[in-house]
Amino acid sequence: MSHRRTGMRLARRPLAVALALLGPAAVEAAAIDPAGLDPAIDPATPQATFNADFIHSSGGAIDLSRFERGNVTLAGIYRPNVLVNGEPIPGTREVAFRQVADSESAQPCFDRAMLLRFGLDTEKLKARTAGDGSVHSLGEAPFCGHLENYVPGATVDFDDGEQILHVTLPQAFLRSRARGYVSPEFWDQGEQAFMLNYNANTFQVRRNGQRSTDSYVSLNAGANLGGWRFRQAGSLSLRDGSNRWQNTQVYAQHDLTDARAQLTVGEAYTSGDILDSVRVRGVGIVSDQRMLPASQRGYAPVIRGVAESNAQVTVRQNGYVIHSTTVAPGAFQIDDLYPTGYGSDLQVTITEADGRTKTIMIPYTAVPQMLREGTARFGLWAGQVEESNLPDTPFIFQGTMQYGATTNTTLYAGGTASNSYVSGLVGAAVNLPFGAIALDVMGSRAAFRREGVRRGMSTRLRFSRSITSTGTTFGLVAQRFSTRDYLGVTDAARLRSRLRRGISGDVIGGERSHFDANIGQSLGDGQVSLTGSLADYWGRRSRSVDYTLAYGSSWRSFSYNVSVQRSRLGDVFGPASGDRRRGATDTTVYLSFSVPLGSAPSSPNLGASYNRGSGNGASIQARLNGTLARNDDLTYTLGAGRSESAARSTSSTGYANLGYRTYAGSYRAGASRDSGGGTQYSLGASGAIVAHRDGVTLAQELGETNAIIHAPGAVGARIESQAGARLDRYGNAVVRSLLPYQLNTVSIDPRGASHDVQLESTTETVAPRAGAFARLDYRTSVAQALLIHATRPDGRPLPFGASVYDAAGQVVGVVGQGSKVFVRGALAGAKLTVNWGDEEGGSCRIDVPESLDGLETHGLHRSLRARCTEAGPGLAMKKAA
């Protein structure tokens, strides 16, 4: 127990301290075993004896016996974090501690249901202990202490200071389960809540008397009601007076726990791990691998690019805007995209401060899906196809299945049926010594009234490999060959629509081959990466080529990057002549470096970059960025640049950007001006609003799965591992991006909260379901700290070491030197009892004033002088406590 360990630490104190504070008995005990206490010592025997003669007090007799056994745990109800064999156990909120006969400290109480939550297998326990008369049988009634009498070999240790209850159970008596397993009974459905996630920005360019304003608002609204998660995602785009609203997804979702799957009703994307991803309005039932233990089980790509100025970056998938943000000049990275389906490439448009645009394509294809032997994964969808560039909405049924046939082989198949269209796929993924390979063949048949029947085949080969010895990673290499008449389900629907309108269908479905690559290679202290795609088409001489080749490294605190990127050019003011004609391509070479100006974490960074395009001239930029507040809440970037166009004309630019992150969201502002009089302005804000039973809480942008913290009175306390997040004036906060179906530990940092607030627990553990708003309650007590200079009725000081109790019999303080009592938790008007013995007159009572406002304040506490009046026999008080 923790009190025994405390006693052992006391026995190891230096001799000088022992002679000053301890009596002869303690010195003799220390001499018996210098390394610690004698193992034969009875737990009830004092582990340290204090000699009261060394303490000069005029308060009378001093009772120090309660300090002789270290950190004694008092009886009561506790809310500890429970660790079983080192693993946290959710769902255990309160544990009763009761006094037992042979222990100075109160012991935790257990029952059968609690031990089952700990993972105990009662059948194994019964089978392995049959015939052992010393083992007590587990009943429904709770028992306190001596867990080893019920589970042989079990131990219990309570850390009173950290409020952690350590329990060890022999592995032989535990249920067999994979590492990271969390029982579905602990999956927290969360509480009813309404949410609105928003991301808004406006971007204005002025040049040569022209002005272009582009604004974007992304809204993700939803509600959690009765186990259902209702979500609506859409975006509003406004450009120069015109506006357009797009619904990205509208759906309701519910867990199918027994099937380890999700039921989705509404608009959503089918998964693209086997078949092409399609946006469907209907019903889907799809396996959710996150419901499996962490050891038995994922993807949105990282977008990297280069901006020459304050630029807007817009990401589209299947014609829908799924992300938009503003970036400073230089290299940028977007790694927080919401997954919206696999198998559809991303179109990234960079709009520069002068209106020029670049478009790059990012391959978005899943790696081979290997499953463990004997496990399966499935997906079923039925509904109407909903694509932005498809005028018709044909009905579609799609199904996929994966099965781990052996340790190294996964078989998979899929099929799609639509209006006069059918396709099927079979394939296998094999884990070989030189990498994982997935090979599949897909056939399609589409019937048309005017063009008859089109039949085609498509073969796809995917490869993934990581070579540790050379530092080479083939994140994804995929090659696809298709015959001329092969059609995907959306190609067939598009062709049917064109034929119905009397338009030729020769250009539909003409992709002959498609190659994607995502390769990384360690080189020196840095990393070379290649991301690109190559596609050509039947009947066309054009070939689509997009790629980014980059190298990044560092030397001490100096970091640098080199990249080459191919992109398409455009202009927000319309087609331009020369090198910037609409649809032209550009190959850009980019160089940059960054170095901190100091060794402190808050030191600013100095950076510079050089950018040269094959059709856009060259530019050079210098920037200074850093933070202006603690915890990186306020960031800034200042910079200047000079550019030379293909026509040899030069211009200079200066720019400034500010970013501010609070618990209620993040805010951005930027401006730039060039020597030609062109200007650019941008504003942005992102965050969330969550309504729940304790009120309305403002928060940073939410993730899929979140938690609502409620700690009354702890306004200002920060949430650990959540930059900028803190409790609002109602004691509420939202913790974002929790991992579903597995344990998440959420801790509160009391710094920043009032010193009058005491948190009984600063850490809670929860395993939320996907999309849930789990509720985490932290018990708090709000009471001011008091320093009371109290005397007995006759004016004599109180005995040193006497205990101070509140009206509920809980210890709230101890009498110190000079008859001073430091009390935390004493409310105005409280009645405090001081107890120092069992004899008559061994206690007295202190009456705290009804108002504390007029008391003298010293630092973090208030002080008062009080007379301790007679309260009766001390023995009665001690027994009551």
C-alpha cells in the first residue's frame, strides 16, 4: 500500500533529520534495517515514532499518533483512475473505501460486476481454484480489502496523492483479448448535443483598376440524438456578387455494434478501397475497422505546395469544394482534410495575390487492404448516384467483400449494378517478401439504345513496400490498364445522358492507362519524395501529367527544401495572353531555407525562398515569423519579395499576416501590396458552436469524435494536449478529435483557474463511439482558503497537530505552529471542529463568519482571528469522523 511505501521513505531519511524529529524508538528501528523497514514488522505497528518533547507548544498535549503510519487513507468515497495491470479502465467512477480490522488505512471495496469490468474471467478463476478452501467464492455482495482472498495473487495499491488505484490480476484469471481491446460495454454513446462547425475566409485582389473578391464559408452542422448522429456538410462560395451553395453530404449514422459496422442513411461517399468511390444518396452498411482493438486494425493525403504570395488554396474532390484556406508565401502543407471517400483524386487550386492561379492534382488512392487471417470486411450501398457533373441520378447498388484467407493473402470482390449497367471485380492482395501486391480484374457491361452494348476490362496492379536498409518507401505505386469500351458507373451514366440529348459519346470513358506514384527515399539527413500521376486516353493525343519532386533536410537548426512541381495556369480575371493563357502548364523550381534567431522556444524564425517557373519568371521572398503570446496563441509573419515576369518587368511586394487562436476558435488576417499598386486582403475564421445540457460552448474546429468537459467553477483551466483550449466561464470546454472505440485520457491543467477551486480529479478516461460527444464530469469544490489564528476560550493556543473537521466530518486542516490553522474548503458560515483528544474538553468549535468579503487578504488566502468555543467531548467527534 502507498502508506507502507511512505513509511519506508521516512526510514531512509538522513540521520540528522531523524535525530531532530524522531524519538529513540525510531532510531532503533532504523538501525535494525538501514535499507528500509524490517519485513517482519506488523502493518499496525508504528513505522515512525515522533517525540513530542522536541516540539515546543503551549497548547497542551500533542497527539501525533496519526502521523506515525505514513500516508493513511481515510474512509470515504473516492473517484480514482483505476489501472488494471497498468491499463486504464473506463466506467469506474466512484470507489468506496472502508475501514477493515487489520489495516490502518481504509481499503477499497469491490464487487463481482467491478471485477468483471476489470477483465476477470470467473469461469477460469473457478476452474483453477476448485478445491482450494482458502479462496473465497465471489458473490454479488461487495467486499472491502483482501482481494487476494478472492483472486489468488491479486494486489491492490492506492496512490492517495495521485488518486490512482493500481490493481494487478494474474493473467491466468483474465479473459483472453487482444492488446488495446475495449469492451463495447464501455463505448460511450455520449450525450445529446447540437453542433455547428464553420470555416470562413474572404480573399480580395485589386489590380489595374480591377477587383476580384472570393469568399468561402464551409458549414458542418449536426445533432446527436438517441444514438443517431445527424450531419450536414456544405459550402457557400461567393465571387464578385454571385454565389453558389453546394451540399457535400447530408446523412444520419448509427452504430451496428454486433456487426462492427456503421449504418448510414442519406448522402455519403462509398469507400474506394476496392471499387471507385461514388457519391450516393441512399443507405449504406459498412464495416468499421476502428471497432476492432488497436492491435487488430488507416487515410487522407497530405497536400504540399508552394505559394509565391499571400495565396488562397482551394481543394476540390469530384467537383465539390472540401477545403479552403489562406497561406503565406512559401511552402505550405495541408494535413487536416476530412476523409470524404477513397479513390478520387484531389484538385488543388492556388490563387496568388495578383490573381494568378495554379492547379495541381493529388493522387488519392488507397494502399492494398490486407486483413488478418479469418477476419472479414464488407460494404453495401443502395441509392441514387449524386455527382455534381452528372445531370441524371441513376439508381445504384454496390457491394464489396474482403476476407483474410491466410496469414499473407486477402481475397476481395465487388460488384456494381445500375440502369442497364453491371460490373464486377475480383482480386487478391498478397504480402510477399519484397512488398505487398494487390492485383484485380474488373469487367463492365453497359447497354445503350443507340450504341448497343459496350463491354470492357480493366486491370489494376498496386504495390506497397518499405525498405528499411535503404530508407526507401513506396507508399503507393498503382498501374491501371483499361480497354477502349471499359466504363465506370459514372462514365456510363454520363454517356447515357449525352446520348439522350443527341450528343456523340465517343469521348466518354476513354482512359487507357493511369499511373500513380508516391515514393520516398532517405538521402543524407533529409528525405526525397515523389508524388505524381500520369494518365492517357483512347482517341486523344493529350496526356495528363502532374508531379511534385521534393527534397528537405536540416543542418543543426538550419533547414532547407528544394522542389520541382508541375501545375496548370489560369487567372481569376479571365484568360490572359502569352505564357499565362488558360490551360497552360508550368514547371516550377522552388528553393527555401529557415533558421531560428535564438535558442529560446519563442525565438522568431528567419526564412527566404526562391521560385522560378518555366512560364512565369522568378521571385525571391524573405520573411520573419514567430509568436507574440504565451502558448503560441498569437502568431505573425512579416515579409517582402521581389519578382520578375517573363517579360522582364519587375515588382516588389510587402506583406503581413496575423493568426490568433483561442478556446473559441482561430482567426486570421493578411494584407499585401506590390510596387505596381496591386493589393490583396484576406480574413479568415474557424471554430465551432456546441449546444448541450449545460449551455452553449464555443470551441475550436471539431473533429469527428469529441468530448464535452464540465468542471463547475474551474474557469480558465487549460486542457492538456489541446493548444488554446480552456474552460469558459461556465466551466465547460470541448475537447476535439478523440479516437473512437479506444481509450482517450483527457487531463485538465488547473493553472489559470481560481485558487479557490479544488479539482478532486484532473484526469478522466473515456472510449467514445464514433461521432459522439462524450461527457466528462470533473468534480470541483469552490471554497476560499483561510488562515485562521484561533485560540481556546481562555486565550491559550490550540494544541499543535490537532485535526480540523467540517460539518460532514471530513478533515479540512491541521493546527500548525502558533495556533494557526490553514483551511481549504471552508465556506462562509461554516462550523469547524478542532479535535485533539478523547477526554472531556478535547475539542472546540470555530465559527466562520457569514461573509468573507471584509477579511484581510494575504497572497492567495484570507486570514481571520477567531475564538474556538467549547464543543463537548472530543471522543464523540473522533468516532463521528
